[in-house]
Amino acid sequence: MQNGLWEATYEISLDCGDHFKRVGNSREALEVLMTCWPRPAGKKFKVAKLACLGALRGKVSSVVAAQAFLNAAREVGLLRT
């Protein structure tokens, strides 16, 4: 299983903005997607989940996984700017 750090670290807000988490690799992103993502999950969530899982298996680049996670976070307004 690969851990491949992303070129950037993204900070997302959780629990209505009360908590923040930094995500800097596909393993961390998949953990967030699976444990604390708001429901119902959108289409970009599904793409991000598959991309991060693929990156951990070495079948998807970490750049693609990072972009998919970023898109999903933007879709639900979790990306902290």
C-alpha cells in the first residue's frame, strides 16, 4: 500500500466548522471520506473515494487522487480557504 504525500495539504472543516483536519495523502483522504463525510454523499465523493483507493493500490496517481478529493471537498463546502 502506498502512502504518497500530495504536493499540497488541504484543510477541511468538520462538525459544522468546529473542527479542522489537514489531509495530505490518499490514506488520510480515504479515512475522512469514509468516517466523517456529510451525507448524502455526492457524485464527486464517489469519484474521490475510488481515486484514493486506486492511489493506495498503486493504480491511480496521487495527483489524480488529490484533485478528486479537492473537488469533492469543494462540492460539499468542506474546503477551508
